[in-house]
Amino acid sequence: MNIVGALLVAVLIGAVLPLQGLINARLGAHIGGPVAAAFVSFLIGSAVLGLYLLATRTPVTLQGSFKLPAWIWVGGAFGALYVACFTLLVPRIGAAGMICLAVLGQVTASLLLDQFGVLQAPKPVDGLRVAGALLVLAGVVLVVAPWRAQAQKASGTATAASDAPTSAS
């Protein structure tokens, strides 16, 4: 895949994340909460990945994997934590706010991991990359706009009622 195709796929996958959070939040409301919804989401996702592995006849080699350090298995736990928290918070923060805050956390952590060479060769953080992170922060502030929520509370206006799903949806 060329770089343009890879960038388009990344944007499309990113576009699906808020929808996944909204779907999981709705599911959680019906089956016992955000952790139950995250569990079902991972269960279905694991089944889809298993079918893909079978269809493509991709071997899964676990020989010697138990000799790997314990931290190597943490990725699945991080994924579960992310999906459960996203499912819990998206109804409170909104899809756009949640995605923006998650991206801010990802950019900040990525710059630190790059700078200190965590699990990779160090990639120094320069002023241009810091400026990019600050622009992400500015975007988060404008999208989340916590002052609007405070003003709405003070005036007694709640957007949650207008955003609430109806029985027809």
C-alpha cells in the first residue's frame, strides 16, 4: 500500500472510533454497563480476527512466547481499558470530546515515548513536533469547550436532553 492509501485508511479507521464508542455505550445501556459492553465488543472482535486468521491461513506461533517478559502481554489489557473507559465516558463527554481528549493523550504520550526511546530507538522531540502537540491541545480546548458546559449548567440549559436518544432511534 502506498503512503496516500495508508493515510486514507488511517483516517477512515479514525472515523470509525467515535461510532464504535457510541454503539458500545448504547449496548452497555442494554446489557449491564460499559464493562459488559467492552467485553462483548472484544468477544466479537476476537471472533472476527479468528475468522480472518482462519480464512487467510495465517499461522499463530506461540512456541517460546511464554519466555517473553510479562509486560509484552499488557497490550490487550490496555485495549480493554481503553474500550471500557471510552464506552463509559462517551455519553458524558460526547464522541467529539472523547476522541479529541484521547488524541491529546496519545500525542503527548507518543512524544514522550519517542523522546526517551521506550521500546524503540529514540526519536528526539523538536520544536516543530511540540508546536504540533500544542495545536492539538488548542483543538481539544475548542472542541471540548468546558466553559460552555459550565455556562449551560449555570443557565439551566442542558444539551443532554436534546441529545438523548428517542425510542424511535
